Amino acid sequence: MDLEAQIQLLIDNAPRDGITPNLISAISPALRAIAQKLRYSQYYILQSSEGNWVLTTLSNRTNPGLEKRVVYAFPTIQDVSLISTAGLDPQMLTKIVPVTHILFQLLALEPVDSIVFLETPGQTTHTFEVRRSQLEKLMQQHLRQMRSPKHIPPDIA
């Protein structure tokens, strides 16, 4: 599924609250910009049987007190076992998710600091990390651009 279709699906499935569909439209350039840097249009996400995404806490090697919570996104279902033994747990499920939906979810997943996309099947060395703070900053830039008043040309009359 191409990125435009993914974004349209996000809009179509958004709550009809008068805000969310417009918000998704407004931030879609940011979602698209990051998604275009990734190799795949959809990734596998490890989930609990309740549907919660599985978090992994990573510690800094030089400063073990420094931690971050990540969700891994895998290019193939077989790659889940490269990172996590949780993939072998019968209580865990692997779900394929469109990349723009993963990025949109990152905004809602409070305890998550980053999504780590594995980019090469069978390897853990080639990854692309999307930090929540980076995504939020990019989206705020797009929202500000939309709100900024359009300059009226002086010779409009």
C-alpha cells in the first residue's frame, strides 16, 4: 500500500470528532517525509495478546543509568526472533502495520521514546531510529506553517 493510501486510511478510520481527520491531514507531510526515508511501506510489530505493542528498554553502555524505551519494527516476520525471544511466546502476536500508522501511533504511545526500524532482513545492524521528540518537532513545524497567515499581495486591489 502506497503512502498516500496509508494516510487516507488513517483519515478514514479517525474518530469523526471534527478534529482528528483534519489533524491527520495537517501532519501528513511530516508522516510522509519520514516514511519516505524508510525502506519498506509496512513493518511487523510485536504485540501482547491484548494488542499492546511490546516495549524494549535499552540502557546506554557507557552510562547504564541512561535508558530509553523503544518499539522495534521488523521488515519480515522472521526478523522478530533476531531481537526478541518474546516472538516465541504464544501470548505474543506479530502484526503487520503500515509505516505511516506506526509513525502516527508513536505520538500516542506515551512511554515510547523511539521506534527502531530494522531495514535489512536477517540483520540487526542496519536500523533507522525515529525519536518521538523528532517526530513531534517536525509535526509542530507543519502545523505552524498551516496556521501562519498567508501574505496578502499589496497589489490585490
